[in-house]
Amino acid sequence: MKHILTLLLGLTALTACGTRGGKTTDSPQARRDWQPEENKVEVITLQRTDFPVQILSNGRLSAMRKATLSFRTSGTISRLNVSPGSRVEKGAVIAQLDRPDLDLALESAQIALQRARLDLLDRLAGLGYTPKDTASIPADILEMARMRSGYTAACNALAKARYDRDGAVLKAPFTGRVADLSARVHDPAPSSALCTLLDDSAMEVQFTVMEADYARVSRGMAIRVRPFTDGSQEYRGQVTGINPSVGKNGLVTLTGSVPGASGLLDGMNVHVLLEKTLPGRLVVPKGAVVIRDNLPVLFTLTEEGTARWVYVNLLESNAESYAVEANGDRGATLAPGERVIVSGNLNLADGSAVVLK
């Protein structure tokens, strides 16, 4: 009796497992409700286009022209026309020392020259020449008269007095901005520089690339510069110099110019992006390439709606794309006009059925 009861309970359990909501799981309705999973993909039409090669680096800016300004003599600063960040025009007076002795020396030299000029005119008149027509006086006679009258020595003394006096006045050698001001009015003239003048109308950037990238860079190559502090700002320039040696860390130093660099500062750290255009390349987004058999492949969409597996060689890369070609060693073919799958390709196999999103 116990054996019969156990058998009946087992049959009841099997009957319950074979039904769901009044229907068996292998019923025709259940088979109609089940649908195979679809491979939804996006595609692009492959074409030959210009491919921008990009090399990323970090660099440091410096003003294209920079001058360290200092007085040629000692004294107390009596005039200071600038403050840090002031913009000055070429030839403008930046600062001046209180040196009345130099002013007196200059005035004395001017008086001495006037006296020597009168003496020269008297000597020329005594030799029978008209002083106003020096072009008719033989050169050797005119030179002798200048020497004996003291005129030549007086000219030299005046030039020296002017030079000494100019050494107490600091002028801008070019248009730029004042930086690193080290003194104030009534301070003694510093023994080192009073300030630095920066021409920030253009910047120079110095950066490095790996030795392996040396063959890919050249003078005139376009660069884009972005400050660390604000990646939304971007300035364009070009490579102006390549140091012909490799550093200890396998790095090559490059120099570039960045015109119109308003808003950039001397010494600022920046990201540098080098760009070189390669024409006529087959270009695909990076997402189009996946790894199969430890090799890069991409999938193209056939007319039958299936994915075709294509082995490729990656010729160049940048931040967004690859320049590719068919891997001939694997018997692959790839041509412009084919539809390349760029998304939904992670789980595809050769011949997988796909549908467009």
C-alpha cells in the first residue's frame, strides 16, 4: 500500500511540472511565443578619406620673446611707471633712477662740445676754409682740425655721458607685458633684474615625443594646444624645431610656435596634440574593430543580412578612429562602398544574422 501511494504522488508531481497556467511548456502556443534573440547593429559605408594622425604629449609654454631688464648703474628708483602685468609699448620708460650727477655730466659734455665746435671753426677759418662748406675741405685737413680743436674728444665724451645717463633709465625693448617686478619707488636699484618683459602675442611650447614617434613628426606639422586648467580652450600652431638627439628616457624634444595666444601665460603647462593628415585611407571608428583569434577583425554587412568576418591590419590610430586595410595574409578583402558594422558587434560570429537598428 505504501508503494502504491508513493507512485501516485510522483505522477501527480510530474503532471504539475508539465503544466504552466493550464498549458504544457512544450505546447504549440509556447513554441510560437518563443523568439530567437536578434543581433541589432549599426553600420557605416566605408570610403577613402583623409586620416588625421595624432600624437599626444604634454608641454610647457614660454613667451616667444623674453627680456630681463636691469639698470646699468646704481641709484635710487625715482620713477616707476608699471606694475606686474602692465602692458608697455616699445620704447616706453619703465623706470628711472635719481642720478643728478649723471644729468650734470651730460650737461657738461654738451657745453664742452659747443666750445670744441667753436675752436674747430676758428682753426678752419685760419686755414682759409669756409666752415659752412666742410665738403670742400680735404678729409685729412678736416680730421687734423677736429683732433687739434678737441672736437673729436668732445664728441666721444658726450656719447659716453649720454650712455651713462641712459643706463639710469629703463625702456621697453619691444611691446609686451611686465612680469617679476622686484622693486618699488624709492628702493635702491636691484643688483639683478628689475623685471622681465614678455611678448605674449605669440607663445613657444616645448614638449617631447617617444623615440618610436620620431619618424612621424616633421617641421611644419600642425599642433593643437590646450591648457591643463581649461580643456575647452584650444590654440593652433605648428612644429618649428626638432632636437636631433634622444634623451635618457627615450624622448625627443620638439619646439612649436602658437600665434595669437591671448589668454596663455608664460610657464603654463599644456596638453599638446600633433596632427598629420594621411590622404586616401579606409577609416573606421574604433568601436568597429574587435579581437578574434588574437587578431583585429571587423564585420561587414552582406546583402543577405549576415555579418562577414574580415581580418584587418591597423595602419594608424587616433583618439577616435583606425586607418585599416584588409589582412591579405588571411585572405581578407575590403573595399570602399561596403557596409561596416560599428556597434552591436561584440558577440558576432562569421555568418551571424543581423538586423539594422
